[in-house]
Amino acid sequence: MALYNLSNTSYSGKMNERTHQYNNYINQAEALRIKNENKPTLEEAELYQAAARVCGEIMAINNTQRNVYGQWKARRDDCIKTMERIVAAINPAPAKAPETTASRTIESSDRAVSNTTASGFKTNNACKDVPAATIESWYKSMPKHSFADVTGMDDVKDLLMNHVSSSGWSRLDEILGIPPFQSFFLYGAPGTGKTFIIEAFAHEMMQKGFKFIRLLGGDIHASLVGVAEKTVEIAFQEAIDNEPCIIFIDEIENVCVSRSQNNIEGHEKRLTVAFLEAYNLLKSSGKRVIFLGATNYPSMVDEAMLDRIQLVRIPLPDYETRLNFFKDTFNVLQPAADFTFEEMAQSTENYSFRDLGRLADTIAINIKSQAMDEYAVVDENEKIDEEMTSKMAVDAIVKGELAVTRELFSKIQGEMPPSDKTKINEEIEAFEKRVKGINS
Ligand SMILES: Nc1ncnc2c1ncn2[C@@H]1O[C@H](COP(=O)(O)OP(=O)(O)OP(=O)(O)O)[C@@H](O)[C@H]1O
Ligand SMILES: [Mg+2]
């Protein structure tokens, strides 16, 4: 049986835990303010920052539920505004000359900060707000799964694969005018495999010597005032300094928020501008860097970005892909005699990979508990001999005595329907119509 990461925390469990954390941070911040006789402190700002980060996590859990997502986004914006106010009160900013579009350099006072970490990681870009240890944490080790583990998605694989084969950026590319910098923007409903395929792509490219930098848009957005912009600037500079390199920003709608939205906040606008400036520098650097962004909410991303990047829609898995998914995932476990993988695939239209994975996990757990009941081997002390029981159950699965019945499949399907994608699909359709307008 192919392995899945079993998530043992339910939606409500996760929500309760995060909501509790959020309330805790806010209560602590308010208590601190009273204790300090209304004097703002950095510790208080950090508590609002932590609360903002939790809001980001809650937004990610609710990325298909616009209302809940919006409520927590509003809370996150409030936390960030409060944090900005506190920091400004502690440390009033000196009058600044207006910024130009030229590259913004890292302040000289920051240069005194160590550029090396305890583990020996080196960078040229550490500063007070973004220390070397933080930068080190952006570099990811090679993801375990490769393109071979990605079911279906052949078009996307082909598109990216062209870059795998030309990753040497040879004289041929030069003659053909293929630029060393490439960028892709993957969008689609939640659970369709955007992150998964990008990780698989990184696996392939790392085998060719590329480094892999990965940041989460939500984390950047929730950084302390001014730090978010610096983070983006430094991350892009790292990619330039470490070519060949992939830089992947997941949940990109948090760092490149569309400036044409009505309710855009000042800090979001500044971050978008910083992001676009850093992106332009990266693009014009002439370095072998591949930029990847992913989102469920393409319409929330700034138009200037959409204009600069190759848009790639990630659809829900089609019939053939679902069929292969069930075959790969169930592997040795077969459908019962009167049931087929084809029927499984037919009955799961509108399922994302995440929905399919949840369904398959739950079926596997059910089969396991059925096996533990039916094939239990008891030792002389009347205790279950787990090893023997497991061996008997495996034999039964291999022989087809224990199989996925239509009844079990339908029962679990009824208990866990696929996530509702109506709204998000409508938004994506509207986005595609709009983009056609922009690009035509
Ligand atoms: N092509 C695939 N083949 C097999 N399994 C897949 C594939 N794509 C995704 N999965 C499985 O589905 C899960 C969800 O995929 P993933 O997290 O990449 O979706 P996503 O589009 O990034 O979702 P979100 O928008 O919520 O971030 C993955 O953890 C992986 O186990
Ligand atoms: Mg993802």
C-alpha cells in the first residue's frame, strides 16, 4: 500500500487549537500593556506578530471558505497594524527620502550582523531583522518525491520538464535566445497538487545541482513591520547569489496583493511594491534562477505580476488520473470481485488529490481494523499477537480475501464528501476571463 501522511487532527480540532492560540496571544499582549502602564514594548509587538501568524495558519486551513478566510484576514490585518503602531511608537522612523525604483540596499548598520550560522551556513545578506539562521531555514533539502511519484499532470510535467532538460543553459539556449531566468505561476483549487508538483520539480532540478529556496507567503506577510519587504528582497538576492537556484513562494497572494483591490492595506501595498522591485532585479540578473509561485486565489495577485509570469492552471484530476491514483495508492489491496478501480474513478469526479487521499486513507484504516478483528491471532496469555495477526492480514490482502468492497467505498464516500469547490472554481473562471482581457 502506498503511504499517505495520515492527518490525525480534524478540521475542528485544528481550528480550536489555533483559535485558542490566537486568543492567548491577544490576551497576553493586552495584559502586558496593562502591566507596563500603557507603555508599548517590543514584546507586545511580537505577541501581535505571533497572533498574525496564527491568523495566517487559520486562513490556510479555510482557504475554500471565503467568509471564514476573510474574517481571519481582517484579524490578521488588525494585528499587523497594531504591531506597526507599537513599533513606530517605540522607535519613531527618521524622515526618509522617497524611495526610487532602484535596488534598495541592506542598511549598513545591519552589516555588523554575522553572516554565518552555527552549522556553517554562509550568506552575504544577513541583517538584524533577517539573521543568517532565518535565511538558512529557507533552503530546503531535496523533496522525497520526484516526477515519477506525480500521478497525471502530464502537461505541467512537460512544461517544467523542458527546463529540466535545458537546465545546463547551454550555448544552444543562448543561440535560441532562451533566457536563463524562468518563472511560473501555478494556480488552481486547493488540494490539486500545486505544491506537490513543485516539490517534485525541485527534486528533479536539485539532482542537476540547483538549490531550492522555499518561503511561505503567509509567514512573510505576518513579519514585523519592514521585515516582510526585507525578507523578499533578501530571498531574491540569495537566489541570485546561489544560481542555479529555484525559488518558490507558496501562497503568493500574501506577498503580491493586487493593488487594485479596494480594501488593500498600506503594509500590503508596500510589500507588493518591494516584491515587484525584487522580482525585476531577479529577472534582469541574467542568472539561472527559476521562480515559482502558487496560489488558490490568483485574482488576489497584483496584475503587474501576472503580466510578467507564465500562468499555469492546475485542474482537478481527470478520470484517467483518478484511475491511476487508486491503482497506485491501493497497490496490493484490490477491489472486491464485483467492484473495479474504474468504478472508483467514475464516482470521484470533482475530487482533488487531497480529497482522494483522505478517502483512500480512511478506507485503508477501515480495512486495517477489519483485518485486526477477522485475523486476530491470540497468544497463550489471551493477548493479541500483533506480528502474527499482521502477517495473516497481509496474506489475506495478497490473496484477495480482504479487499475494498463497493459497500465500504460508498460508505466512506458518504461520510467524507469532497470539499466544496463551487465558489473557488467560479473565482478561477472569472480570473481567467479577466486575464485573457489583460493579455490580449
Ligand atoms: N499528482 C499527484 N499524484 C499523487 N498525489 C498527489 C498529486 N498531487 C497531490 N497529491 C497529494 O495530494 C496532497 C495535496 O496536494 P498539494 O498540497 O500539493 O495541493 P495544493 O494544490 O498545493 O493545495 P493548497 O492549495 O491547499 O496548498 C499532497 O499532499 C499529495 O499527497
Ligand atoms: Mg499548496
